[in-house]
Amino acid sequence: MAVDNRDVMTDNYNTPHTRKAVLLLYAAGLSMCIGYLLYRSFLLVAVTPLVYLLLIKTLTEYKKKKLKKNFNSEFKDFLYSLSGSFGTGRHLSEALIEAEKNLSKVYPDGSQMISEVRKIRMHLKLTGYDEIKVLEEFKLRRPTEDVIDFVEMYKACRESGGDFAGVLSKGAGLIAEKLTIDREIDAITYQKKFEGRIIGVMPIALLVFLNMFAPEYIKPLYEGLSGRIVMTFGLVLTILAFVMIERITEVEI
């Protein structure tokens, strides 16, 4: 899948190197804070590369999911546009021109589906309007279930002379239903995710509170090997709790 070069979280920064530097600073700051809070030491800054890799992985996964949802929405509108064009007797090349115009009214220039439409049009000219070959290339670039179904339906209708406009309309309707269900699931799981994150942060908040108002009460946790083992065990459990909460509340259709 083609990926937008802009980072979801750091749009205000201009270059990849700047974004990496900012993330590295985040990772170093987080490592130092955790090290001081748990062990009264800044030596945990040594794990900054590990924290940095975790931040990169988290942002990458978030970005992929966001791009996938955006693409599905754009592809749905693309199918509706093609359906209307084919219903009026236009050929694929003409339908693509109309689809690009329609998509440009809704989405910014250079969005995922507009870029794909332009690639398809260009490849059609380069291949002598070999529609099947070009659509197969599109399927390879975007190997999602909806795109694969679209290409296979187009091939089947070309061979059998079926009602392609009607098939596209139904396909777009199914994608719209899936997007609606996906949004409803997101709304339902968001509250549970938020509650889970609050519960996960509570041990950290409690530790900060005790350090501020009752340092003598937790002083044994910062002295000797046993105290450090307890702190490390608590850190591991907190991380596992966050991971489990995210996995339990992650629902895909």
C-alpha cells in the first residue's frame, strides 16, 4: 500500500530527520522520567533506543490504520462515481476522468485514491488501454479485500457482459455499510479504551503522589535490591496491562 510521507503525529515538522530527532528526544525524556520515578536514577536513559523503536512502531501502526480507513472511504466514493459513469455508457478511461473530477470535489489533491486514479489513467495510455493488465497492477499496489473484489468483478463482467454498473453500486453500498459498522465499533470501544488507559496510569499517578506527599512511606522501594525488583516487577505489569487493554479493545471487520 502506498503510504503518505507525512507523519500523523508530527505534521508540524518539515523533514524526516527533524521528526526522528523529536521522537528521539521524546524517548530520552520518557526514559529519564521513568528511571527517576522508579529508581531515583537517570541511568535508564540507556534504554532510549528501545523506547524510540517502540514509539516508531506505535506511530507506524496508527498511521497504517488511519491511511487504511481513509483509503476505504475514498474507494467507496470512487466506486459510486464509476457506477454512475458506466450507467451512462462511458468506457473505463472516460469513467476515470469523471471519477477524478468527483473525488477532487471531496478530497484534497494528492489523496490516496486520486493518486491511484491518475496512475491508472497513465498506465492505460502506456499499455495501449489494456484495462485488465492495468487493474491487475492496481490490485498489486492495493491488495485490500475491496480492491481485489472490484478487479475480479470487472474481469468477470467484461467476460460475461454483466451489469457492471449495478455490481459497482452494490459493492460501494457494502463498503459504506462496513465503514458505518467500523465507526460504531470505534465509538463503543473508545470509552473502554479510555477507561483502561486511566486504570493503567493509576499506579504511576499513585507513585508520583506518594513521592510528593509521603516520600518516607515508599522509601524502602528505593533502597536495596528487593525494592528495585518490586519496582521493575510493577513496571513490567503496567506495560503488560497497557498491551492487553489495547489488544482486547482492538476490533477489526
